[in-house]
Amino acid sequence: MGDDAGAVRSAVLTLHRTTGLPMVFGGALSGRDRMRITELVGNTTDSLNGLVVRHGNGLGGKSMATGRPMWVSNYPCAASISHDYDKPVGREGLLSIVAVPVVVRRRVRAVLYGALREPLSLADRIVGAAVQAARDLEQDLAVRDRADEALAWRPPGTPDAAARWEEVRAVHAELRALAEQVADAPTRDRLRAMTLRLAAAGLDPDAAEPAAAPRPVLSPREVDVLSYVAIGCTNAEAAARLGLLPETVKSYLRSAMRKLDAHTRLEAVTSARRAGLLP
């Protein structure tokens, strides 16, 4: 839950920045049938801070129940929702509100809200931005879940730490490949940043590189290729998974080896791990 709350906080701040709405708020679910509002931007009171929204109740609860975005242009008069939360909403003076559920693996994990203090219809641009913020948050949570599962996975009959790290490395390579398939640049950058977090998890703090040694600068594609080499793929296999030609993969690998001052594929992978580029 703590991790979900942090991700919701980031999404709320992004939604506020992209829409300019006077108030944006949200929260992560605690259990399957209730959500606590914990993240608020633009509020003038504390009436909504900590409010527990139950499944099916109010605008956010209905959004949770249906798994779909919901919005109203005059909250106190809206006939499409229950009015369990009229008092805290009224104290904040909110009238036009959109609520968007964040759904990961068919389960609602959070709800994002945007609101005006005027009875106006929300523009398609604003509703679209709220939906996009929720989709981005869904992807962030799904990627984090996948990484957590990889770290926790232990197949029977295999050494615990070694097996877990092999799975982490496989997930790292898959995420690198996935990032290249994403057209949206901010989302692609977030995915790449997540792979760097996975890579950093493999660093040994007691065996850090000397401070004087500069970190090698590899291109995203060079890291992509090395991530597949690190899990034992041939050039042809890496090319197939990355959608590249084998010769292109060979060229990226050769360039990466030169930058890492490595003479073999193994040396390149080892150097990249020491530099925190691979897990």
C-alpha cells in the first residue's frame, strides 16, 4: 500500500500539472472495497483528506464498482450517484468532478479525481488527461508488480538467490524491449528508468567502482542488446526479441564492448553490471 500511495502521489501531481485544474486528488485502495483519499493538490480545507470512499458509493465508489471513468457537472444535483459524501465535498466547494479508476490485472488499485468549483461540463481534454494519467499509473504499478514477483519467485530445487536474480535479469531484458515498443516518450522514459532501478538493485555497495572511474555511457539500444546477452541469448535471438537484424545487434554489441573496454561478451556483461547498467 505504501508503494501504491507513492505512485498515486506522483500521478496526482502530474495530472494537476497537465490539466491546470484547481483541485486534483486521489488515493489507493485499502482492501478490495474501500479507498482512502490521501493525496490532494489545490484543496482549501481538510474535509476530503483521509476520507474513506466505499465501493459503489459516491462518484469515486461508482467508478470503482464499474471500473470506468465517471464524471458529473453539478455534484450536489447529480442523480446518477449516491450522495454519501455531500458534506465533505460541499465543504471543499467542488461541483464538477471526474473520477477515474486505476485498474491493474482487472482489479481497481486506486482512483484519481479532478475537480472544478463551478458547475461546468469538463472538457474532453481534461477527461482525456485524467484517463491518460490513470493509464500511466496502471503501467507503473504493473511493472513494479512484475519486478516484485521476480524478486520473490523461487522455483523448487534451485538455489534461492541465483534463481531470483536470473528471473530479475529476464524481466529486465523484457522491460527494455517493451520500452522500445511504446510510442509515448514519457512512458518510454519511465520504463527505462525502472530498468535502471532493477539494475541498481544488483550493485554490491561494498564493491563499488572507484570514484575516479567514470560510468560508461551506453545508448539505450546498446543496453537493450547487452540485457539479452546477459541472459544467454545469441545475436540472432536478441535480434528476434528486439525486432532488429542480427547484424544490427552485432554492431550495437561491438560498440558497447568498445565503450566498456571489454574483449568478450562475458567481460562486457560483467563490466555493465559493475557500472549498474544491468542487474
